[in-house]
Amino acid sequence: MVEPLQQPERRHPLRRTRQPSLPPMGRSRAGMLLTRAATEGRFALQRCGECGAFCYPAHDVCPGCLSTDLKLTDAPNGGILVSKTVVRVPADVYFRERAPWRIGMVKLDCGPTVIAHLHADCREAEPVRLSLQLDKAGQAAAFARPAGDTANAADDRQWREMTSPPKFRRVLVTNGRSAVGQATAAALVAAGAKVHVGIAEPWKPFEAGKALEGCTVVPLDVTDERSVRDLAADIGGKVDILINTGEHTRPGGLIGRQGTATIMDEISQTYLGFVHLAQAFGPAMRARGADGVDSAAAWVNVFSVYALANWAAFGTTSAAEAACVSLSHCLRAELRAGGVRVVNLFTGPLDTEWFQTVPPPKVAPKAVAKAIVSALESGVEEVFVGDVAEDVRQRLEANPKALERDLGA
Amino acid sequence: MAAPDPLDFAAAIATGALRVVDLTATLTPDFPVIVLPPEFGQAAPVRIREISRYDGRGPGWYWNNITLGEHTGTHFDAPIHWYTGKDLPNNAVDTLPAEHMIAPACVIDCSGEAAADADFLLTRAHVEEWEEDHGRIPQGHWVLLRTDWSKRSPRDYANLKENGAHTPGPDADVMKWLVEERGILGFGTETIGTDAGQASHFEPPHPAHHFLHGAGRYGLQCLCNLDRLPPTGAILITAPLKILNGSGSPLRVLAVTRA
């Protein structure tokens, strides 16, 4: 039985902010296969190409037949909880601070027995579903939840360590002028967050309308270092989730463009905007990764999927976004010390003005917003939103050169 | 007649007999710039990036890198800015005659009219009425349009509506007349441009740009403190940055008047 999460109290005036600690981080190269699956929200294990057995933990050779042909393969996630243990005085600092901590042995229907973190409502000898979650150190950890739905399941204390739920958290959505920004803000309000929304150039007309009901609008121009710093001075210490919805899209390739003014704008809005946000908000978020129920938890970037594979029709925009993907990996490494995760969403063409002449399928801003909330609640790190984005992902894996030729056609 | 001694001028300023008025807005990141439809190239707003501030990046000194457009903040328009002036000699900020950078100004106060109507247009009749009180506008003078627009909040200053910007300016007829019949050196405003907010619908479009620059004359915009100038008798010091083939330049505009 999980008690519903309560609105956290305001901070005690005399208490030091809890410093983040992390669970053990070391994984073998083979073990990183599971981390990859966890980032995408897949339940996958190594499977032997010769004897067909699934294996866990990660191995370099098949424990059954000694084959080295072990590929990460999606696996059925059902099992039975064989035994349950509550660790009351762990030696590790991270778990000690969070004790008592439930773990258990799960016999998977697909074969292996897994030691997993347990949701509070898991019962011995009953069915559970296993997932691979990213822990605070950013590594895969097996997590067992009851097979069926239970009350307040998402409020489970251990589950919350593996996810970044927006409920009762304070969120900054960086671009309230864009359709994606507005849909995101509304979705987060609905998910129980307190939302600040940034508006650049407040001297330009802006009608928030219904979209931003329940949000607080704040001045934020990500292209201006000072504007970003000023906002961080005001609310930087209470931004638990930052959602970077820059969305500066301009059609046009490289050599067809005269000069660099438009390209500088793209870099300024997209890449430097990200830099300014990270420098202003990153340090406080990293320091507040263990600051109670509403600790800093996640940084979300909304990117175009063409950041991963340049679409010549939007060539320089794609390149600016590609730079941001690289930067996000740096930020992820730097925020990891605080247990703050960086989530990247990759979208296909959006159903917005700048993709007006692009034929469907296009991604509705609401679908992006829904995917953001879902990513935070499920704890994934890489999300592809929409059919086009998913297609690009699959084709990048299958044959990146074929994709490159098609996108340049 | 002996040439006047420039040191007399310096002495008059030092003693306060002449007053220096700064007509320049501070360059800040959030000062409005001209807005074009987003598929066009845009004027860059002011951006200030610290190089160091007595810290690890430079322990003993503070300095910034800045970026901004030629037409950002209080700025000067050279004839080459408009197609009508593109073939004139010495039409860019690096080649225009230095003598033009110090010149007298007439100030026409339309602050009451502009307060009543954001789309107020200066007409020839307004200027002729002004001339009845203050005399004919002499050749080679600046004409400055005082609207007190510089006192507005950034939002009301840009005053962007669904159908474009609504800010005061001159009509086409008065611009042609000022340039051709009065031989003015240039036209200055407090608004973002020398033209009215709706001037793209005028005939010709953007008449201030059209006629001024076509005749090799200049524009000044985003001025402030025009309410501290007399209708006649002030001189303006307007030295744009010497940008290679520059179409305009942010600049410090100073006026000197009797105390």
C-alpha cells in the first residue's frame, strides 16, 4: 500500500540542503547494453544467438553454451517474485540514506532470475513485471512492480528514485511563445507541477490565452546571457525540472543561403540559448538533486530528429540542433553528480507554422507535451516522438548512409 | 574676419554657458529593434558578453564583447541604407563628410498630437505652422520630430498590433518637401525608424527613407531628451562609427544648446 504523495513542506530555515549521493556506478561493457535499453524504456536482455537462452546479469559468453553471440534482445518482462528482503542498514551511502530499501529475487518467465529493486506493493509468490530503469547514477537497474495496477503506484518511494515525476515539482518551460512550449506548460500543470513559462522580448505582442492558465509567465530571452542569469537569480534555486523547448526552425540549406545572419540567429537561439540556460540553472540543479520530494530531478531538451541526421531542406537548423545534442551529453555528464537526469526528445516535423509546406505525418504540439510528461514519469532518457522520428531512428540504426542520401534528395 | 577660436566653444561648455544634452538611449539587450516578418533577415539586438570581470578570466580588468546591428539602439542611417541612395558618392558611414557630423537642428514639437494618436503624421501644414513661429527651416539643418515616444515603456514604444506597428512619423509629401524645398541635412525621430509605423502602406513606401537617402541625406532614430532642446539654436554632434561600407551605425548623439 503506497500512501499518496503529499505537497512537501517548505524548507527548514536551519537545515543544510542534503548533498546528492549516487548509487554504485560501475558496470561492465556488456552491462552497458542494459543501460542502453533502460535509456529507451525497453525491457531487453542479452540473448544467445546459438542456444536461444536469455541471460542475466550481463555476460561476455553465454552461460549455457559458451557462445559469444549475445545480442541485446527485447524480452518478455513477466515473472514471479520468489523472495523479498528489506535492507535496513546498507553499507553504501546512497542506500543507507534511503533505508529501509526493498529488494527481491524475480524468476523471469523467459528464464533468468534477477535481483531487482521492489515496488512497495510487490508480494512474494505473486506475478510482477520487470523493467530496466535508470538509477540516479544513470545506470540500468532492474525494478519489479506488481503485474496489475495498484493505488498511488507512481508515488512509491523507490520508484520515484528511478523517475522524475513532475507532481509537486517546480518546472521552467523556456519558450512560452511556441505551440510546443504552451502545450508543455499545460500538460505539466495537469500533471501536478507548478510551472514558470519564459517569454522573450516582452515588448512584442503576447496573448497567453487559455494555454498558459495556471502558469506564471516570466521574462526569459535565452539568447541574452543576462536575461537568463537574471531569471536564475530569481528562481534558479527552485527549478526542479527545466524543459528547454527552444524551437527555432528556419527552412533553408547551406550554400543557398546568403551570408550568415540567419545562421547566427539559429546558433544564438538554439546552441547559445542552451549554453546560457545550462550555465545559469545547471549548478543549482546539480546541487539540489537530493533536496527532498521536490528535489531537482530532470532537464528535458526538445530537439528535432534531424539533429541526428541532417535534413538538407532545413540544413543549418539541423546542424545547430546537432550541436545541442552533443552539448546535452556534456550536460548529462555534469548533472549526473547531482543525480539529475537529462532527457532528450527527438521529434519529427511539428504541426506548426515553420513546417507548413511539409506533408504529414506531423507531430502535434500536444503529442510532444504528452511525451515529455510520460518520459519524466517513466524515467527514460531518449524519446522519439511521432512516426517520422521513429522512422529516422530505425533507419539510422539500419543504414545511416541510405538515410543521408534520402534526406539530401 | 578672424576665424572663431574653438577653445571659446570648450570654455562655454566648461563654464556652463552652453549645455550638452545627451540624446542617446542606453544600449540594453531588451531595447526594441525593428521587426520584419520572420522569413527576412533581422536586425540583431544588443548582446553583451563578459570577457572577464576581475576574475579567473582576467584578474585585474573588466571588459565585454558586444554584438548589435547597424540599426540597433540610437542610430544613424546613411544614404546607402536605402536603394534610392545606393549609387550616390560618399553614401556610407565610412565615407560621409565629417563636416556633416556637426550641424544645427530644428525641433518640431508634436508630443501632444502623438499622445492623442499613435499614427500621427507630420504634414507640410504642421511644418509651415512651425515656420510661422520660428522662421524658415534653414538649409543644412537637421529636423527633429519630438513625440515624447522615448518616454514610453518598451511595449508601448514598439506598439506592435495585429496589423503592424503604430508609431508616429512624417507623411510622404512633407518628406519630399523638406528634402527638396528646405534642403535639410537629415530627419530625426524618437521612434524605431524615421518613418511612421504604418509607412510601408504609404506612397512611396517608407517615404522618409525614400526621399532622404535618395538625396544623400541622413536619418537619426531612437533619440531621446528632445524635450530638453529649444525649437532652434541647438547643434547636434552625430559621428557614426567608421564601419567599412556601413549602412548606418549606433552612435552617441549629443546636442549643444544655450544654457
